[in-house]
Amino acid sequence: MATEDLSEWKEGSDKVVEQSAGPGEDVKVDVQKNAYGPEQTTTHPLHEAEEAARDIVHRIRQKLSPENTEGKGGRS
């Protein structure tokens, strides 16, 4: 059964979300610790994306390298 967010608010650096499965059902309270804390920065996800992009480019270069295509009928 899907849950519905009833309300959401900020308490300090935490995010509190109230959810319910439907009318007459118990309310579930989810506290997301440090959701707005100092560790949450824009640069951290950017560094992760940069590392992932470097890894992907490295793998593509390996697949396209002459050593990898010899004996396999060349590139298609």
C-alpha cells in the first residue's frame, strides 16, 4: 500500500516527514538525520559526478584502444 506524505518540516538540521497509508491508518514519523546539516554541500555531489565521469571516459578509452580492438574484426 502506498504512503502519503501528510506534512514535512525542519527541526534543526533534521527533516521530519509524517506519512500515512490512508484514512484511519497509523501515522508514521520519519526523521532524516542531518538532512540540512553542514555535511550536505553542493560540491560533494559534484566531486562524485566528476569521479564517475572520469571513470566512464577511462573505460571508453580502454574499449576503443587499438590493443583492445585487434583480433576482434576492428571497430563496428
